[in-house]
Amino acid sequence: MQSILIVDDEKNTREGLCRALGDDFDVFAASNADDAIKMLDAENFDAVITDLRMSGKTGMSVIDKSISVEHKPICIMLTAYGNVEMAVEAMKRGADDFISKPVDIDKLENTLKTLLEKREQAQKERQQKNSEHINSLRAKKVETADVKLSTSKSEFGAIIANSKAMKQVIATAQTAAKSKATVLITGETGTGKELVAHLIHASSPRKDEKFLPVHCAAIPDNLLESELFGYERGAFTGAVQRRIGRFEAANKGTIFLDEIGEIDASTQVKLLRFLESKTFERIGSNTPISVDVRIVCATNKNLAEMAENGTFREDLFYRLNVVEIQVPPLREHAEDIPALLEAYLNFFAKENELEPAKISNEALQILSSYAWKGNVRELRNFCENIAVMHAGEEISPDKLDSKFFSTEKSEKNSQIEFSAKQNEIKLIEQALQSSNGNKTKAAELLGISRRTLHRKLNEMGYK
């Protein structure tokens, strides 16, 4: 029989709900949030029905506790003060539904049964997908422990950093590497967060051990927990043999959790427990396993904001964010662009056994002032295309894609800084100032023709 915990400080309501639901469910009751939280620690429940307003802690604390336990129950909030704001807040905190008092028992029973049936169906689907995933792995003869480990250098040797911003990133990474502290690497997509993670590992006492990257966003939620922590034989349909997870495989080394903001609530709880105790259990086992693993995480999301709005556990955020390294977008360290272009062009030429292409000074100015919204990843793809399609050629402006001539640029040549949001007039004035009034040079800095610059100056009222 499925079990339900009813939490309400009103005795008549609490006992009435117990009687009404007692025929179909194994019912437990608590008169306050503190008792309910203790019961959730001690027992597994299939559903929790809690009042919102109670003496002492509110029902929100019961919801918070419910979603943190390993066997997450269905959560239904009750309130005599129902309104849209409370409903939204309850749902954001993890409630599955929201019912106003006085309680319509028929509605409550139907809601409970519907939610429990959906959960049961979802569990069956997860088991089926787990089974299919295992069969797929067996067919490919792939085991987690056999994942090919990455080196701790970039394709062409090391992080290229001529700029002060990137030198600071390297210095912070090397300092953090000496400790056991968890590191959170933040930055836009394509900025090179994984490369910084490699640097931390290579600069640490664990450099001779494994570096194991896990791209959390690429693994379905229902498989991520088993990928990270492993499972025992018989843990679910299709689990025909024990399988160790990534944490166990990375013992003594470093595990890199990329896109950490994508992990679901259940995996967040288990990761938090590991960070607190350095132990975990495989799925289907109650035996704690201890491993010595350095955790480095990365995200392009604002985890602090996610923690504030309840989509990421606040306590987990603080445990992950012991040391934060912010990798700047390429537009903020444009002085590194020439060296990056040269390194990637040479790399792809060598890889394809071709003569390297060269970038003309004029084209280099344009590329150095381009916004690179995809950051280093976009620059890398550009270089691969040029290396293959223009081997041995000099790349002049006429061979560049039209996107590089857009006014949505980042200009950091001759200390000019420009973004798509800045005023065009200010940009032109900076270019003129930087070129000492030479309109031809100013036009080159802006990536436009001298005629276009004259037209814009006339529109601005300049003579």
C-alpha cells in the first residue's frame, strides 16, 4: 500500500484527512513542520500533503525537505489563503499541485491517484531507458571505466594568453590547483572552460592520475545518476551486472562536471551528500563507497540566480563555488586573437597536411575587432575552414564572410572598445581620436569604407 504523510496543525483537518484517505493509503500524520521533517528523514513516503500556514515553520519547509530526500514523494500544498502568488511559489519550490481549503476530498483523491500513476509510469519509462542504454553499451562493448582520458593541454600545447585577463585566469587556476578545493568555472559558451579545467588538473598533485570529463547536459536526467555513481546488478530492469560510475572511475584524479547547471534535483542531492561526506552508494546498494576525487565544475548559467529562484540547490551552489574562475568572453581579451588565429591556422594546416594560410594585416584588424559571439569555439571553426579552403593563401578582407563587416563588432584595436549596444557616434569618435583625426585610418579601424565613414560623419553633423 502506498504511504502518505499529512502535515497540518489543525487537528480536525489532519484527522479528517487521515480518515478519508485511510482506506486506500497507509497514512501517517504530523502536527508541525519540524515533526514532518524528522519523519521524512526516517521513512520513505509516496506522497506528502502539507498545509501552508502553520505555527512555527511553514509548509514550504516541508516541501523543501521532501524534494531533498532520495525517495522524493509527490507533494501537494493545502492552504486556506490560496492565491496565484502562493500557488506559483509552491510549484517553484517543488510542489506537484496546489489545493485550497476547505479540501474537496474527491478532488484530492483524484489528484493523488493521477500524480502517483504519472510517477509510476515515469519510473517504468526510466527503467526501460536504462535497460536500453545498458544494452546499447553492451553492444558497443563500452564501459565507464574504459573512457578515454583527455590530456591536460590544448590541441596545440597550452592556453594562449597574452592578455592580462587570461593571464589572471591562468594564475588563479594554478593557485587553486594546489588545493583540494572544489572549483566552479563560469563563462559564456565557447570561452574555453574545459581547457581551464585541464590546466587545474595538470597543475595539481593529481596530474599523473585520471582527468575524467562528464558533459552533464548530454546525458538524460534519468541516466545521469547511474553514470556518475554506478549501480548494482538487479538495481533496475536491464542491470544484469555491476557497473562502476564516473566518480569511482576517477578515484585519485579529477572529475570535470561540465554544464553543472543542467543536473536534476535528485542528482543535486546525491552530489551534495558526496561533497559533505566523500562517500556515495551505487544505485541498488546501501553500502557507502569512499573515493578521493577532485571536483571541477563549469557552467554558462548564473547558478547564483538559479539558487535564488529555486531551480538549483543553494547549499549545493555554495559547496561547488569554493573557488570561482570566470573565463572572459573573447571580445574582452581581443589582444589574444592574433595569436589564437595563428596557432589554429597552423594546427589545422598540419592536421590536414596543407600549407598554412596567412592573415593579411587588414584582415587581422577586422578579425580582431569582430565580436566573436561564439568565442574561441567560433574562432576555431573559422580557422579550420580557412585552413582547408584557402591553404597557402593570404587572407585579405575580400575573402572574409560578410558577417565580419557588421557594425555589431567588438573593437579593441588602439584601445577602442565597442559592443553592439554602444552608441555608434561614440564608436566613430573613438576611432577618430585613436587615429589622430585620420579618416582613412579611422575607417580601417571601424571596418568600413572611407566613403561610408564620410556619410556617417555628415549624418552626425561633422564636416
